[in-house]
Amino acid sequence: MFLSLKACNKLGFIDVSIFVPHKDDPLFSLWNKCDTIVLSWLLNSLSSKIAQSVIYVDSSRAMWLELKERFSQGNET
């Protein structure tokens, strides 16, 4: 999924290199639309059981972090 997001120039939605505009900012609507697309891509890449457990998140970044926390096997310190 990481490579797909990078290829579609959407990686910034999960690594926060694309800033989240304030809700009053005219760009927020556009950002929200793109973020919803990324959320749907993430959800569609998951099994239905896992998708049901993370569908409550409010952004693609939040979903990415939730999945990373659950499934990361790294030895991060």
C-alpha cells in the first residue's frame, strides 16, 4: 500500500507531509475529499474483519497509525 500511495502522490496524507488545513480554510474541503479517497483505498486493502475494527477513525493518517501499532513487528525503541 505504501508504494501505491507514493505512486499516486498521496503518501503525504499518511506521513503528514501534506498539512491538514484548518476547517475554516477553503482548502479543507479539497483536503478532506482526497483524504477520504485514501481512507477508502486503505479500507479496501484490508480484510473485512480488520476493516470493521478501524472504520471508526477520522483520517487516513489515524488509520495508518492504528494499523502500524497493531501490526508492526519492528523493534522500535
